[in-house]
Amino acid sequence: MTTSPPVTAPPRRYGHFIGGQWVDGREEIDRAAPATGEVVSTVAAGEASDVDAAVAAARRAFDDGPWPRMTGFERAALLHRVAELIDAHADLFARLDAEEGGKPVRLSRGDVAGAAQLTRYAAGLAVQMHGSTYTNNGPDFTGLVLREPSGVAGLITPWNFPVLILCQKLPFALAAGCTVVVKPSEMTSSSTLELARLYAEAGLPEGALNVVTGDGRAGQALAEHHGVDVLSFTGSTATGRRILEASTGNLKKLSLELGGKAANIVFADADLEDAAEGVVFGGFFNNGECCVAQSRLLVQADVADAFLAEVAARAEKLRVGQPLDEATDVGALIHDRHLETVLGRVEEARRQGGEVVTGGGRSPEASLAAGQFLQPTILDRVTPDMSAFTEEIFAPVLTVSRFETVEDAVALANAVDYGLSNSVWSKDIDKALPVAKALRSGTVYVNTTIDAPPTMPFGGYKMSGVGREMGQAGFEEFTEVKSVNIRTGKRAGTFGIGAAHPTVA
Ligand code: TXE
């Protein structure tokens, strides 16, 4: 069964994309827009058999197809064509992710520009893919270290940056010569399916990119699959742990980008106006539904009251509104259960001694009553023993804690199980750089925040994950290295027991 070519105006209906064909599922999943409650898309509910078919198509494309055998320049040319197509369809992608994910369309447009930029950067890596040569293994030996594609890559993506996070993985895997099966979030699948359509239009060989939609069951089947060689996941730490367990059957290579609980550390000697702007951006960007959300403000005590007043004044000016409205700063949270959980966490913090400085409840706007809208919320007097300090809330909720010394600031920032990112604000580089080095996180921003060029590797320390995305390190996650040691000439006694020769123990 095949679903006719995808339509882009709601309600949309998609099948899986397997081996270059659109394939209906036995059951379907409806997605209601979190801002209105109206169903905007319907996707196939993938089962293990769909995942089997997609992995088989990717396997054939890897073992026998042209994609892994093309030159780097040929793969790069296709990725450049896709980047052009992404730019040409920017409005479509921005709309799909805003509509299904509830994020402000203005930010969604930034994600699409980022997706095109990532694809162009990955095209460069396809050209640059290379190994190394060892000429010091002995006079008769030459050591080649070959860099090869890992094989079939499984990509499982979340709902908060559907097209952007996909492009932190997909073009890198393809640039390396892998073939791919993607399982997008069941809540925001449309942009992934539309991107697959553009890859086909650009000329990607059949089976090199397959998309199976569905919920965690489809993701679990992909994580368990023996035909998948490398798996890259972005999502919650709890699901990351499940994926790690599911992957043990064939010990597949894993890259897990998980939750975060970042701190914005503001020292008294920072440019405080600049820092206030950064703190509001870091805390409320993308509805706070962001793994690098700088959701904890740690501020030096002597400037804390004045600084907090400035941050609160700016937060109160943020416009909560419909995701598709260009003027909206904060849109709708992903679903009703999430909003309820967030409200529960705010209430818990209040009971534990936190003070609500602003917000704290659903948006009072009558025009937003049908959706999942939370007021930007600031909680002061939050201490490390409170769950609001340690747990990822994933919403426009900023906690505030005060510190006295540099050492206190570092200790507070590091006093959580996560280690994805942190920000430091100080005009004194002699202070800011040692602090950046002392922070246990994969990324540190200094006098900036949530700012990730594709050239820089991204990933977590501690429970924020394993492996890296983007940069050269992110590309290498989709590759294997093979050592080939070549002996030339023939010298008697090379293999005699006890003879000295360069080899491994
Ligand atoms: O994430 P899940 P959810 C955090 C954030 C959020 C919480 C829950 O705190 O409130 O996670 O969100 C697929 N095997 N982040 O439940 O479950 C799922 O279908 C394989 C942080 O949406 O991690 C989707 O495609 N896959 C994060 C993807 O995993 C499974 C972004 C992510 O869903 C699976 C999103 C399973 N057993 C949420 N179960 C970030 N790091 O940015 C589900 N999935």
C-alpha cells in the first residue's frame, strides 16, 4: 500500500519512506497541534516489521548500492543540492515544526537556516574524509589507517528541534557514506518526511535514507536491531538508558545526546545589561524546551537583587502567543501532560521554599485557552537540595540561586547529574577561562549563550550522554578506522619465534 505523495497543508497524512517508496502502516498516529488541539497530521505507527524493512533497504543500499562507493566530491555535491532545497522550502519547514511542536515560527525559521548550514558543513567533511599513514613501523612496513563508513546508521530524534537536530546527524552520516534509517518523534514527524522527499528529489539513491515513523516501540525496535551498526539518539536521559540496554544485542556503536540542567553564571564584573539579555534568551528560548536551556541562573550575591529585577522585567515583556504568529516569543508546550508536569514542579518548588518572581501558571489570555501555554516563570531562592535545581524541567522556567565566590559558583554549577552546557558572564578573562575549564560540561559559553556553530563538537559529560555531534568529532561517530599494516620485501627470520619484529603483543 502506498500513500499518495505527501501534502503539506493540514491535515497531512504520511506513510513510512522505505527504499524510495511511501508505505502505509497498519495503524496510524494523529498529531494534535499543541497550540489549538486540532489534528494537523497523521503518520504511520511503525512496528518491528516496518523497522525490519527499512533496515533491510538501508543494508542493501550500503552493501550493493552506489552511495558508499561515490567519491567525497559526489556525496558533497548531493548534500549541497539538498541544502539549496532546504533554503528553498524554508517557510514550509518552519511552519511544520512550529505547528506540530508549538515553537515560535520565528525561531523555527532559524532552525531551518541552521539545518541548511549543517548540511553544507557536512558536505565539506565528505570531501575531507581521510585516514593516515604510519611510516615508522619499521623499514619493511607501511601502516595505513583507513577511515570507513560505519554501515547502517539508525537516527532517533526528538520533538523540540525536529529538522535541526535531524541535520546534526543525517548529513554527517551520509557524508561518511553510511546509509540511514530515521525514527523521528511521533509528535513532529512531518519535517523529517518532507526532508526525505527533498533528498530523493536531489538524487539520493534509493534505500540510502529511510524513515519509519511511530512512537517509542519503533525506536526500541531500531535500537535493538542487529542490522544497525551505529545509532545516534537525542532525547531524555531515561530513554537514552533504555536505548543503551537495547543496543547490547549486537554492541552497536552509540551516540546519546541527553538532558541538561545548564547554569548561567553571572559575576558582578559582567556587562550586566548584556548578561540580562543573554539570561532571558538562554532561559526562555524555544519555550525553554531545549537541552541546552540555561535554566539555572547563578548570580553573584552583591548584584543579585538588581540583576534579577532586570531579568524579570525583560521576561515579563516576552510575548506568549500562537506559534505561527511572527511576534510570538514563547509558544505552546509540547503536550498537555508535559504542561501538567511542569505546573507540578513549580508548585513543588514553591512548597520547598522557592519564591515565584513572575509567572508560575498557565497563560491567562483567553485566546490561548485551547493550548498548552505557560507564562514565563522565574523562581528565586532555589537551593541545590530542591528538585527544581537538579531536575530538567524543560519549559520556560528559570531558577535563581546566589553565590559569593568563584569556587561557590563552580561548585553550584557542577552540583547536578547533567553536564551538557553552561554559560559564564564576566569581563575578566583571567576569571572566566579558569571557570570554563572547571565546569563539567561538554560546552561552555563565555559572554554568550546557546550558540553552536556546526564546526564545534557538541555533547555531554556525566548523564548528559556519550559521544559527540557536529564538528569533526561528530562526523567520526559515523566512521570506523581500520588498520592495514603492509610488509614489503622478504627478510628471513621475520616471523621466527623470539625474533624481534614490530608487532602487537
Ligand atoms: O522524550 P523521549 P519525551 C527530555 C525533556 C522532556 C523529556 C520527555 O526533559 O520533558 O525528555 O520527553 C523515542 N527506544 N527531552 O518523552 O522519550 C521517541 O519516540 C527508542 C530532552 O518526548 O526521549 C522520540 O523519537 N526510542 C531532549 C525520542 O525517543 C524511544 C529532547 C525522544 O523521546 C523509546 C526531548 C525507546 N524505548 C526530550 N521511547 C533533548 N536532549 O533535547 C521513546 N523513544
